[in-house]
Amino acid sequence: MAVSRALRRLLRIREIEEEQRKLALEAALHELNRMEQALAAADKRESRGRRLVSLSARGNEPADRLAGLEQTRSAALHAAHLAERIEAAAARVAALREELLHSRVERRQAGTLVDESMARDSLIAARRGQQALDDWFAARRFRQEETAGDSGSAATEDSTATGET
């Protein structure tokens, strides 16, 4: 019995599911990295705003001081918003990673079923082949014994007819 089409189809479906989950995880990781880079940029912008405030305090530039304060405030708000989104994205990445591991286990289980079925089929085929060889050899031996028995009895009949013993 060959590996059933259903088992092969199941294995193929599991492979496709695993690939889709892998792609989803890669996309989520890319998004998480993008947000982390944006957070780093917001931190730099906040730092530049504080530096602008300190420089404007020495130079008595009220416009620069206000711009620096606004830049610092805006960057801090953006960083806080990004931190929330990063936390949610990290949770999503963890969930997708778990799904990928689960689908990988399912694919490997289906692969094991297919492999076991193929091994069982191979063993059955080998047994059938050996049985066919055994039957052929037994039939050949039987024919040889019959032929030897017929020629031996003919020789015995010839020797008794001629009086030889």
C-alpha cells in the first residue's frame, strides 16, 4: 500500500502553513525593528531639543528655546506612543513565534507519518519480494527432485530389468 494521497496532501498543507507563519513572523519582526529604530530616532530628537534649549539659554534666544522645548515635548510624546506600540508588536511577535513552532511540530508529525508509511511499504515490498524468491526456489527444487526421482526410478527399473543390483 503506497503512502496515501491524503497523508501527502496533509504534509504539503502543513508545509504551506509553516511557510505562511514564517513569513508573518518575519513581517512582524521587520515592523518591530522599524518601530525600535523610530524610537531611537525620537530619543535623538528629544536629546537635540534639550541641547537646543540649553544653547538658547546661554544666547538669550527665546525662539530657539521655545523650539527646543517643543521639539523635546513632541519627541517625548512620540517615544511614549512608540513604546506602547513596540510592546504590542513584541507580544504579537511572541505569539507568531509560538504559532510557527506549533506549525513546525505539526509538519514534522505529518512528515513522520509519511516516513513511517513509506518505511512500512518498503518493508512489505521487501517481504513480498523475498517470498516470491522463496517460492521460486522451492518450485525449482521440487522440479529438480521430481526430475531426479524420475530418472532415479528409471535407472532402478533398467537395473532390475537387466538383473543388475
